[in-house]
Amino acid sequence: MNVYALLFIAIALEVVGTMLLPASQNFTKIAPTAILLTSYGMSFYFLAIVSQKLPLSIVYASWSGIGIFSIAILSYIFYKQTLNWQTIAGLFLIVIGVTIVNLFKS
């Protein structure tokens, strides 16, 4: 499988786990907590595989940057959290930074 596909899967699983943190209600709700922990575990598994094939700086910059961007957007949609223009600008700077890191990797 393509290494970037595995990285995308790792990012998606981390986002799912993070989005379930409020639903788990401090780990008192069984189903959201189980899905959250499974998502995080699988995310780290795929991240470990990808880190063997790509430089760790590229992997972690992509994983954290795209994860932050995705969680902010999904929190706006699902949890009705507000995003001001400064936050939106910062999120796009994160995406630009991740893009630059990936374009100029050696």
C-alpha cells in the first residue's frame, strides 16, 4: 500500500479518536471510549509503519498539522465551536507549512 495512504489513514484515525474525546465524557461512556482508544491505537500503529519509510520530521509534521486542521474544522461543524479570522488564517498557515515540508523533503 502507498505510504502516503497509510499516513492518511493514521491521520484520519487520530482525528476520529480526538473528536470522540467530548463524547466519552471523561471516559465514562463505554462505546465512545472504546472507539477512541481503538482509533488512537491503530493510528499509532500506522504511524509506526510510515515512520519506517519516510523521515520522521515529514511524518510528524503531516500527522500533527493535518490533524490539527481537520479537528478544528470538524469541531466547528459538529460541536459548533467558533473560528475567528485569526484562527482560520493560522490553520491555513499550518496547511501551507505542511505542504512546504512535503514538497521540499530530501
